[in-house]
Amino acid sequence: MRIRVGHLYPDYLNIYADRGNIAVLAERARLRGHELDVHAIGMRDPVPAGEIDLFYVGGGQDREQALVAHDLVEKEKPLRDAAEEGAAFLAVCGGYQLLGRFYRDVAGDELPGIGLLPLHTVAGQRRMIGDVLLDCDWAGQTMAGFENHAGRTILDEGAAPLGRVISGFGNNGASGAEGCRWKRVYGTYLHGPLLPRNPWFADHMLAEALAHAGGPTELAPLPDELERAAHEVSAQRARARGGKH
Amino acid sequence: MRPPIPLALESAALRAVGALSRVAGRGGGTTLPGKLLWKLDPGAIDRLASRLEQGSVLVSATNGKTTSAAMVAEILRPRVRIAHNSSGANLVSGIASTLLHLGDAQLGLFEVDEAALPEVARRIEPRALLLGNLFRDQLDRYGELELVAALWREAMASLPDAELVVNGDDPQVGDLARGHRARVFGVDDPRLARPALQHAADSKYCLRCGTPYDYAAAYVGHLGDYRCPKCGHARPPLDVTARDIELHGLDGAAFTLAAPEGTVRVKLALPGLYNVYNALGAGSLALTLGAGLDDVRAGLERFSAAFGRFERIEIGDRRLLMLLVKNPAGANEAVRTLVEGRAPSVAVVALNDAIADGRDVSWIWDVDFEPLVAGLDRLVATGSRAAELALRFAYGGLARERIDVVPSLEAALDRGLELTPAGGELVVLPTYTAMLALRKIVAGRGHVSNYWESAA
Ligand SMILES: [Zn+2]
């Protein structure tokens, strides 16, 4: 099966090794006999409506994030339509913030988002940096990654987080929640990159994309010994931080 | 305010602390006295520096600052007595430690951490600064590149009398020359340009208007000949250039250094275009300080390597080739140099995640390791994040059965040596603290001297 991936702004949003996530998706698809077909969707490029199974949005430095924010707003309609009809999204760090309604910086200026996820973000003074471990009870799994963000993200009442923070800060260092999910849209601050250390989540995103593509969503298990070892080291680092901070 | 302790007394006491800590085997004692001085009396640094009759010069960059500063020292040494923090202790405390051992030095030459540069410059009031490049590095520690660039701009604005020697090929660094007495250097050899900007290129958007730069030539990361198609912001005119560059794989490089003072052919024992940049910057600073072209050429040609950056160590009937890797831009150049030389079939790659390496190891996914993968029979992945590194290579196309995951550095070194035929060379790519540890292991076996002995 061909899985069509739309990588949004790969030239601008690529600060935390986002291509590692893409490489993991491609290889794990290939090992199951699928093919990942990755299209770059850049500034002023149209969103190929209905032709993308998985959208990927990475993180950028503040400057790059501001450069793309206004272009992304132009793409809001086709992206929202795609999400409504079941396309999968994975948004990391800056990309996660841009899928919310807005990002308000320390001066009070607002960078617009597209409001696909029920949340908004407000800049804080201190950056939240370090290894993170999450409990994703909806999947019966843990997730390990690294966070580095000044933004405090606040989920709307009733919104589903990606996981509960075991160690680390998460969305805002106070709520105990990290990330957000809605339909097949997933957002998180965790990079590292995220998918090599959390193969279950890589496969989950592939299954979501396959569901949209109309293919079989069963994926044969892989050995994943290195993946588990990397997850364990990252999880240990997070636990060593002790408590939530 | 506390009255300052008489400086001579203070200095003598702190030097004694250094000697004691060296005797106690605490990592050479290179920064402990400096840390104490910095704590007890921060102003002492200013006063000590003011004793240098020829003043001080500072060298900073994300990549190559240790090498560039050591090259400057080699060029100037025959004519000037220099105080130099050659062991790479480049925070305020390390510089303070060097200042405690001034002896009869005439000129201070300090390699400075990018983030520490504003503080050090404010205190030491250098007569000249060599600013090499700004790459994305340890985001968990330095923050975003733009923040460091902004700090540098501020610091330079408060040093109106200092002479700047800047790399014009780096948009952020080259721009510092505007409105300042400056000497701008850069590479002028489009034959060596990369076909496209590398994945890890950082400053690829116009710093004035945000439009992507057009590159007539991209050399290393985002370093090159850039111009903004919208507002015209472009590489400044170059005062000193490297032309007719020849790269001889791992065996060295040669280039023609063309400056207002004249033109000279330089043969480097160090490999790679990034070392041509280091030599060009060092030569430019030395010329600014009044060195002659012949001194520049001779000094650069005498120079072999700065501590741990590029090092060959004999181990019995095998050889170790150690290339430090610490961020995407630097690692890409190490890989490029290896592949253009004799691409290794066995490599030990060591990834640690101590504070000095960066806690966040995501940068390895931004390195183009793939050209190395093509020739590898065997990879030994080691360090505290060995599994993560192994994953990077596995997803980069190296079959998993070709990867040994050996977290212990010593065991990994032995495994690498075992895989290396007699008479052969083992390539080791370590991050900073892994490099220190590996050097210590090798030194413990009697194969190399510890750095604080050779740096004395
Ligand atoms: Zn411009």
C-alpha cells in the first residue's frame, strides 16, 4: 500500500531532527510491504486535498516558526477538511503549537494558529528542558522523549492529552498533561526524535495513515531490541530528574 | 562591597589550589583555581588582564575555536610570549585560571565559549576578536542560534575600539562587520561548493527580511557566498580569501591565502575544508595583530592539531584516528573528510549525553551519516546513548547485524581494535566527554600524554 505523507515546511520546521521521525515511518512501512511517499508542502504550495494520508509538522526556531505561521493560516481550510475526513496528523514542538489557536509571546503579540487542536499557548519566562516520560493509558504504553520549550500550552476543558506526565514538564509544567489528540491528529512537545524511541507510536501513526488510505491497519511486529534499549535509557534519564521537574 | 584581596597574594594562593588539585588527580586542575577566583573576586579578571602589555585577543565560534586559537598561538609564538587557555577551558573560570599563570606573558589569547563571549569581552576589553561561525549546537544549553547572535551583536556594539576579524561566509557573523573596524575573511573557490545546502544548514533565511538566501556557492553548512534575492543583503566584500584549495583526504589540505598584505601558499597538515576556514581565520587575526605573511605561513604549516580534535595515536601495531564530533555541522565535515579520504570499513562512534555533550542527543539525526554507512562493514556504537546512536545508523541504512552496541567506552575501543587488522587504522568519532574519556583510557595504557602535561 502506498502511504502518502505531506511534510509541511520541511525547510523551515526541522530543528529537532524531524527527518528522523520520517525515516522511521518510511522504514517501518517498508518492512511491512508498504511504501511511504513523502511530499514536501512548502510556503505558498497548495495542500493536495484528499491525497494525503498523514501530515507531518516539525519544530522550528522562533524566527522560522513566525515565518511559516502566516502561510499556514492560508492553508487552514484544506487542512481542517483533511482532518475532518480522517487524515492523520503528527505535529511536534513548534508544529504542535501552530495546530492550536494561537501562540502569545512575552510581549503579548499573538502568532495565529489554525485551531485544529483545542488548545492555545502562552510564552513563559523559563524554558522547560529535559527528558520526559509519559504514561499513555489510552494505548497501554509509555512514551519517552526530550522537551525544550518556553511555551505553556493550555488544553481546552475536556480535550484529550497524549499522555500523563510521569517525569518532566509536559504541556505547561502544572497540569500533568502532555500533548493533545483529537480524531487522528496528534500533537506533542516530545522530540528526541520521538518515533525511534517509541516504536509503538510510530506503528500507531502508520496504522492511522493506513486507515485513511483504506488499507489493512494490522502491522506485523518487529524485533525492536535497539528501540527498546533507547527507550529505556531515555526513560531512565527522565526518572532521574525526579518528580515532575 | 568587599575590598579586594591583594592580587599577588590571591593569585599565589589560587595557583596552589591548582597544583594541589593536579596532585589529587582531579582532571588536571585546569579550572578549579579560576572558579574560585571568579567566585571570590570577579573584578580580579579585569585587573589581571590589564597587566598584559600587548592586551588580549579573543577567539570564538561554534566550531573550530580551539583549533583556530591554537593556530594563532603557533603563528605568534616565535615573536610574542602568550598566555593561552590551550586546554579548551573556555568559560570565564577557565580564562581566569590562565590569567593566574601569566608569568611574563605579553599577550593574552583566549578561546571563549560562544555564550560566555559577552561577559569575557566586557571584562577583558580585547583589542581584537576572531569570530568564526555560528551553528546550531546544544539547543538545551545555548538556546536558539538567533539568541547567541543577538548577544554577540550587543557585545560588539559595546567594543567600538576592538578590531573584528569575522567570517564573511556566515550571514550572522559577517554582518557584525557592519559599522565596525573589521577584517572579513571567506572562501573564494566555487569548485568546492556543495551542490545544495545541507540538511543541517542553519542561517539560510535573510537576517533582514526572512527570504531564503540564494547561494552562488555553499561550502560548509550555511557558510558560503549568499545573497538575498529580495532585499539584497549579501556576503560582505572579503579582505582575506582562501583560493585554489586542494583537499588531500585525511592527509591535509593546501590553499592560497590572499590578503591586502600579499599572497602566500599554505600547506596544512590538517584535513578538510573546515580546517581551511580555521587556518584562514587564524591567519587573518595574526595579520591584524601585525604578523608577517611568512610568519603566518610557517605557523600554519608547523601546526599539527589541537587537543583531541584530530588526532592519530599509535597503539601497538594499530593506529587510532580520532575526530571529535559535537554538532551536525561539525559532524558533517568529519564525515565528508573521512569519505573523501579512505572511507573506513570499521568505525567506533561514541555518543555521550553529559552536560558538556548536550543532554539532548537529537542532533545525531540531523547529521548526514549516510555517506559513511555505504562503506561500513562494522559499526561499534558506544557511550551513554549507544542504543540511540545504533538506531540512527540502523535507520540510516546499516544492517543491524553489522552494529555492535557496547556502551562501555573501554570495551568498545577494544572491540574496534580487535576488528582492525594489524597495521590498520581505527576511526573513532567521539562526542566531547567521550573524547576525554577515550584519551584517558589510551593514556592509561601509555599511548599518549595527558593534555594538561602537554598544554603546560
Ligand atoms: Zn533580505
